[in-house]
Amino acid sequence: MTIDLNCDMGENIGNDEDIMPYITSANIACGFHAGDSHTMQATVRLAKKYGVAVGAHPSWKDIEGFGRHDMSLPPDDVEALVLYQIGALYAIAKAEGVEMHHVKPHGALYNQGAKDRVLATAIARAVKRFSADLVLVGLAGSRLIEAGIESGLHVANEGFPDRNYNPDGTLVSRKQANAIIESPEQVAAHAIKLMQEGVLFEGKRVAIDTLCLHGDHPRAAENAKLIYKKL
């Protein structure tokens, strides 16, 4: 049994090179919640160095809130927002001789898209318009996954070893004290459980295709090393 291990990167946290050897996919910030042209280029080069798949990590335009403020735009504007960010990373990746592999929305855009079918459809449509070969990564079993499948995209059901879940299979809000799992040992144990059991989303058991580590977790590098060892 194999599984993809991804990490949100290029967010100016300063630990990307410590994490990169232990993951298989990198979700690279495209400038709207973090990162810039220099950071994107450096992160793509780092991914190339370690043979890690490159993906775009588009967000609401929310530098101040690190992309974690809920927002609302008409579907056409959402498409343009996502396309703009995918295109920015694609240009840099192409210049570095790296193919883009996937798209994973960030923060509030991701979590809202997990529940809001209209938003999810707009995101999926943007990815499909750019390239039907890109994989759309979304919360396991969510509206985003459904929209990706209906759009004819390849999808990856994602699980979060470093986050706690609500009973319905959504993530515990970061506004709550128990949202993040702090201990690397507990994060690694959760990764194994997610890999073996999947997630119960709205009463349906969903198998996990990819596990996500947050690069801004206080012990992100430790988490990556330990999960890699355990897997």
C-alpha cells in the first residue's frame, strides 16, 4: 500500500528544505496568501532537486489573513482568481523544466469549497479549463471532490494527520483550541490511521489518496521525518 505525502510550501516559513526530502508532493503558494515570484521559483527549484511533484496552492486574495478569512465572489470571478494563480506558478515551473501535477486550494477557499457546491464547481472548472491533466486535491469526500469528478478531472481525496476532525468529516476550525495536533508522535499515529481506515465523511467511509502536512505547523519538519519513517 502506498500513499502520497504532500506539504503546503513556499509560504516563507523558512523550513522548506528541511521538509522537502520527506514528501512526494509540494503545494506551492501562488502569492495571494503567501509567497511571491522569488519564493515560487525557489520552491519549484527545491522540488525539482528532490524529485517532488509540483502543484499550485491558490487562495483567496488575503495576505493579511494568510488566506484563512472566508470570502465570497461570483463563480466567474472565482474561476479567474484560480486561473491567475495556476498560471503564475505554471510559468515559473515551465521555465525550470518542471511539469505541474496538481492544484490544491488553500485555507478558507479549500474549506468553503468543501461545503459549497457552487464554489467547488467554480474551482474545478478553473482547473479543467487550464488543463484536464491536473489532479484536483480536496478534502476527502467533500463537495470539491464531487465537483472535480463531475468535471472529468482526476481527484485526490486528502487527509490531515496534523488536524483534528469534526464528526461529519470536516476539519475542526482553527478558532478552536483542539484544531491542531501538536505532538509529532500523535501526528504520525494519525497518519497511519487515516491511511488504513480513511475518513468517515457525512456517514460514508472515504479512502485517502494523499496526506497533507502543514508547513506552518510548529513542528512541521519533525512531523514530516517521523511520518516518512513510519510509512
